Amino acid sequence: MVITVHRWFANKSCPGDWLYARLGDLAAKVTAALGGSQQEPATGKTVWYRVRKTWADSKSQLGAYKVLANAKAKVDANPAYAVFDENGKAIYGTATTASFAPYLVSVTIDNLNIRKGPGTNYGTVGKFTGKGCFTIVEEASGQGASKWGLLKSYADGRDGWISLDFAARI
């Protein structure tokens, strides 16, 4: 609650020294009686809450909010999304209940296409020749495989997917 006093704007001593010394306590009691909450003093650092499908999926971001309540309202209107703090931790929405943990896979074939999206209906970005280990940061369903995995090195552009039918989880 914000209380302003006359002495801040005019050459007066209103409301008097006794009450002036107790304004903080008065504001807290009035706020509690009205059912509100105390606002924390500003720390000088702006915190942004991001609304995305997953933290790694920056292109799915619907917005960034300074007020957590506004970010939560956006998620309530878009149930497939979640609110993430500035460290990437899901704090509200679907991602808080079903968080995906990246994992390693070993490619089991010699030539594996890396595709622009999760499915054979997407073009190829390149081809992996040889066998090796990769980190999968997201899974998706798509044409041509039982499941597709997004490679960590392509996570920012979200354009490096492999068929998990040809990879074994390590």
C-alpha cells in the first residue's frame, strides 16, 4: 500500500511526527485488513518471466513479463505453455509437472539424416556419417519414425532432429 503525506508536497508538518514515524506499520496493517499483500522493495534488478513450451524452445516464446501474475495469465490462456524464470526453471504450467531431462544417445547406423524438423516430411540439414554419441534435449512425434529427438547442438534454431529409431539411449 502507498500512503502519501501532506508534508511531502507542502510546507506543513502533516500528519505530525508521531504518526509519520509509524506510517510503515500503518500501511502494513491496512494492507492486511484489506486482504492484499505487501510488495517487496525493488532490488534494482529486473526479473523477466518467459512463457514458452520448453526452455530450450525459444521460438515458441509468447512473451516475457516483469509481473509473474501476467505471465501466469498468459499460460492459463495457453495450456501447452509454461512460465520459466531467468534460469530456465519452470515455475508454473505444464512444464512444472512434466519436465523433460536431456539424455545421451548412441547412433546405431552409419548414415543418419539430420532433419530441419521432427519428421521425414522435413528437409535434411546434413547427414551424420559414422557412429557417435549425442545429447537429445527434446522429443517429438512425427512422420517416418516412432519418435524424433532434437540434438543439443541445434537446440537454438530447433532445426536438427534425428530419428530415435536409429539411436540407443545410453
